[in-house]
Amino acid sequence: MAVKSLIEGIREALVEEMERDPRVWVLGEDVGRKGGVFLATDGLQARYGEARVLDTPLAESCIVGVAIGSALNGLIPVAEIQFADFIHPAFDQIVSEAARIRYRSNGAWSCPIVIRAPFGGGVHGGLYHSQSVEAFYAHVPGLKVVIPSTPADAKGLLKAAIRDPDPVLFFEHKKAYRSIRGEVPAGDHVVPIGAAAVRRPGTRLTCIAWGLMTHYCLEAAETVAAEGIDAEVIDLRTLRPLDRGTILASVRKTARALIVHEDNLTGGFGAEVAAIIASEAFEHLDAPVTRLAGPDVPAMPFNRPQEEAFMPSPEKIAAAMRRLAAY
Amino acid sequence: MAPQPLRENRVEMSEEGMASASTAPRARRLALGLGPERLLTMYRQMLLARALDQRAWALNRQGEAPFVISGQGHEGAQVGAAAALRPGVDWVVPYYRDLALCLAMGMTAREFMLSVLARADDPSSGGRQMPSHFSLRRARIVTISSTVATQVVHAAGIAYASQLRGLDEVTITTLGEGSTSSGDWHEALNFAGVHRLPLICLVEDNSYAISVPRRLQMPIASVAERAHGYDMVGADVDGSDPLAVYEAVSQAVQRARAGEGPTLIRARCTRLTSHSSDDDQRRYRPAEELEEARCSDPIDRFRAYLREEGLLTEEAEGQLQRECGEEVEAAVEAARAAPLPDPGDLERHVYAEG
């Protein structure tokens, strides 16, 4: 199997899906001639033309609204929001429109769209190129929220998202785009939406994460393994629908849970995972459910010391694992 | 893509057009190619819409319908627009005042009443949405929300898909003049202008967004003037005259189908009722203005026109009124007898089933 980067996994999925289904089209800012600011759509316009790989005006609500309309008229749009930080102007189109089209029409209409957006920090992106926005959308019934952490999943989950009959938000960690490499199956590799993956089996505690944090948790797990703490690491892969079964089976086994995310603590998606564990696995717990998350400041600063202070790191995660194991 | 030369735009004013309401009515309808039968069908659609609308208000005041929002005073613009479109082929992305438009495009009186009484068989939403949030898939009437102008962007996307797929379809979207203040409206028209989409944006300008007058929405007299900025044709027409709107929309359809791009039409309408059943417009509109509004009732004006044309006798008028009244009562009875939504279905259709 070929070893590829996460962004190559994304691109491979786009090419294969556009090749397979003429209804699939791509739109967003700079996705055409430039191939996207991260080059996720590099080469697509040359291959499929300006109409199917469309450079849109700089207007996020327009990007999502046009995607919705095109889906109502038989196309399958893959909209790119250049940075997750810029998705907020499209919040109304995503939450009031895309998420509710099936429900409010009693099943008469549907909205099969994919919205891709790079998210996450640690790249000196400052306040407006570092955000994690998954909690806003994971809150909304009618949407699916997918976050791949490996190149193989990037390809397989994006293919599943494009074939999904409902709106899917697909968040890609920008720091993982090139730093994370792995084997990517050739051909029609599809990973079902809604299934978490146990990335490292363990017995002492359960660590739950998504995106780049999965890799940081794995790194931390190796560190504490040398000290005799055997951590299990779960990559959620999909926040909505959430794979509660995998989370609960693991916590019932280890009796300890640590949830890690970059998004700030309060109201982050970790709160939902913690609540599920507290209510469904209470009698199995030997320690309080623990969260390690970004601090409750408005966004991630640009300067190095404060960015590092904001971001969870393998060291901070290892420390949290030690505390939890010792409880 | 090679840059396209700037085209000379214009705002077409119907008063200066070839088909003026005040002169030579017969020549006018002949020029528009509308036969007596079409005209009487249009008139009947207006009457039916008005009767249904009034009946919905009565149901509200009697405590049977929790909420009603009205299209009274807009029927001329809507029926005129519908007459220029192909039901089931062209796309309709409406807003909540478009009862007459939806009826003319294929919704039935019974289907409307099912939504007023929020019954399970309501084709717009199965009783989930407030009434007048129209949707009817078989007629290509697209589901809408209560937020304003979001649907205009969907209309642009639908039209883009028609263009990309090479389909001979036109999309019409409607909204009130207040909603043109929103960013989505600009984003949609800008996109439509850039790609010369087969799109018609019909602004039903009744001078009020709930209580806020037009002069606080825009610094210009006619929103059609904004067409220049999107490199599209703008037209300003008398929305109480269905023939004027028919003419403007027909021309827009021709342009769209010929690949000549979108059209922005402002139809000057009048709002005969309060914004909704929860509003009382006497709080913010002077009595003389309300009296004046009744003088531009599109139904009275079209009736007078048909009478003048010799196409509508008093007897035929009475017959039409009776038919519409019966149709409305049958619709109310059918809706009353129809089952309510099942609370067990609350969680259905969040995602695809099966």
C-alpha cells in the first residue's frame, strides 16, 4: 500500500468520486486555478473544467447556499470553506437550512452536501486560522460531523460523506495535512460514517480524541506506557452520529476516561462525551471523567508562547494520563 | 474565462412600456398573447387565493388555526408571474406570501388548508412548519424556512445546476423588499450575475417589512435599480396588474432560456392585511393609507379590466365566486377531517430512513 499524506487522501477521494459520478462538483474560494490554499483540490479544475470546479466569490453563505440549491436540483456539491474560522457567516445556511430541509419538508426534500473545512491550531494561525468549530455543528440534529485523523480515513470517510444522503461537515486538521502520513488503500476505499476506531488497545484508562489530538494521545500513551500505564486510545472519527458503543465498551473495561480536544473546555464536545460516560457507565468508573481541552479564551493567539500554552500537547496529555491513572 | 463586455442595462418601467393598463386594453392583451380563457383562469386563481386567505384568517380568529400569514394584495403579481412559467418544469423558490403563486403552479386548496390546520398530510411539511411555508415537490416548489433571503441563494444554486446540467429550466425566487437588505440577497444576485444564471428574482414590494417602511430599508425608490450592480436587467412593474407582471416575467423567462442571464423584477404590491395574525398594522399605518391600499386591490382592478374587456359578465363573476367559496369550504372540511401528525413521528426525517 502506498504511504501518503492526509491531504493526498482527501485529493484522492475527490478525484475518484468526481470520476465515478458526474453529479459531484466542487466549489469554494481558490479551489480552481490555485487548487485550494492547502492544495486539496490541486489539479481538479484542469481535469474537470471551470464549471465543475468553481472558484466562488468570497462569500461563505453564498458558497453553502449555492451548494444547497445545486443539491436540490440533482447535483452533489463538495463545498470548501477555506478555514473553519470563516464558516460562521454560513452558520444560518448550515443550521437553519441544510440541517432542516429533510425534517421541515417531512422527507420530501433532502440535502446531500459536503462542507469541507480545515480546522485546528498549532500552525501560528492566530485567532482566525486556528479554531475548532466542531461543537457548534455537532449540536445540530440533521447534520453529520466527520473528522478524519489518518490519510486512509481521510479518503474513506470523504468518499462516504460524498455518498451520504444528508449534509456532512467534514473537518480536516490543517496541521495533520502534511505531518500525518500513512498507508492509503488504492481504489474504492470507503469508511462508514459513525464508527469510532480503537487506535491503541489498553487496559488502564481510555483516552478519547479526534483529529490531530488522536496522534498526540497516541504519543502520550507511548510515553506513559514506559511507566507502566497502558492507555487505550479511541479516535472518534465521527462526532455526529456518535459511536457511543465503542466509548462505553472501552470505559467499562478501563474504568477511567480522559477526553482531549483543542476546542475550549466549556461547552466543547468533550462535555457531551463526559455526560454520556457519566450517565451510562457510572457504576464502572474508578475516577472522575476528565477533560483536557483548550482554555476558555476567545481564540488561539499568534505568538509562540501563548499558542503553546493554549494547545494540548503530548506532554500535557501524558501528565493528565498519569494523574488519572493515579486517582 | 474571457472578460465579458459590460452590457447596457436598463430599468424597465411598465408605465412607459408597450402594454399600459390604462390604454387600449384589448390591444394590450392581444400583444401579450393571452386569450380570454387564460385571463379568466388567472382571475379565478386570484379569487381562490383571496378566499382561502380570508378563510384562514377566520379560522385563526375562531381559534382553529394558531397562525396565519397573508398574501392579500399580492395576488396580481403572483398570478401574473405564474402565467409566464411552466409548472413542474420551472423552479419556484417562494416566500411566505406566495399563496396565489403556489396555487397557480399546482398546489390545491385542500393542500393549503392542510398546512393551515397543521395536518399530517400537509405536503409542505406534514404540519411541522407554520402555514404558508410552501413546498410541493411535484410542482418544483422548494421548501423554505422563516429566515428571509436564504432561499434566494438556493435559487441561485438551483439555477447553477440547471446551467451545469444543460437543462432548459428557469428558476424564479420571490421575497419582500425588506428582505433585500440582507447579505444573502446580495450574495445570491452577485453569483447569479457572475454566471448569467437562468434566474428571476421577483421582489414583491408592499412598502412594509412588518412595520418598517421601505425608506428605512433602502435609499433608492426602486430596488430594481440595484440590477445595474449585478449586470442584469431590472424591471419595475405595477404588481397590482397581473398583465404587467406577466409581461415582465415573460421577458425574463425568454432572457433566461436564451442564456442571457438573470432578471430582477420589482412588483409594486399592496399589503391589505397586517403582517400576520399576530400583528395589527393600525398601530403603524395611518387610516388614510390603509384606505388608499384598498383602492389598489389587484382583484378589483383586474375585475374592472375584464369587465371593460367584456370578458366577465356579472353572472360569470357570481359563478366564479360561488365555485371558489365551495372549493374553500370543501378544503376546510377535508383538512378538518384529516388526521393530525403522530407524536410518534417526531423523530422521523432527521436523516434519510432505511
